[in-house]
Amino acid sequence: CCNPIPGDSVVGFLSEDGAVTVHKKSCPEANDFAAKHGDRIIPLHWDESGSGSFIVQVSIKGLDRIGIINEITRYISFVMSVNIHRICIETENGVFEGTIDLYVRNKNDLEKLIRKLQKIEGIQNVVRTYL
């Protein structure tokens, strides 16, 4: 439900069949589960040496202009070398708004990408959202 990525503060829950479910510590579902089944909490930490990718979503909003979406996608793909999974952008009355689903390695890479996107002329807001 909260799609944690390496770098997020996480907690694990051991199910009755032995499977472990990982949630961000701030996840409301994790807090509910912890209140009901505190005896099944497992402390976890990320192995950040892995090379896997994790899907995250960012919401983006800004002033529309010719080429801004091209500038955003070129920056994500070519400068940051991040693969785009899905993009959904709409514009109305000179303002664009939407979401971009990305594959990132960890929270640091995501935060760096967000900071850089916020510097593109016309972008007003970029935040991580949850799928």
C-alpha cells in the first residue's frame, strides 16, 4: 500500500504463513497492524548494495508552455538515467498537472530527481505520492 523504497524507514510484519510484509513506518496500515499484532513486528533495514529498481510516483504541477513536458521527460531519462513507467499529464487554463511513475534505486535518487525537477522553469510543485 505504501511502496517503500531503499532509504525509507521500514518495519516488517510476520504473517501466520511465514511471509514478511514490509511497510513504511509512517504507513497508516502498518500502524493499525502494529496495534493489533505487535508481537509479529520484525525490525528491518535495507541492503542498499542491491541493484534493483523500485516503482514510485511523483505528482507534478506547473505553468504550461511549449516543450515543458519534453524538458521534464528528457531530464528524467537522459540526465538522471531513470526509466519512466507511466506518465499522465493534463493541462487546463495554462496549468499542467499529473503524475509520473518512475523506477528508482533508492530514496536518495528520488529526492535528487525531485530537487532537480523543481528547478525547471515553470514547475511549481513536485512531490512523491503513493500508488
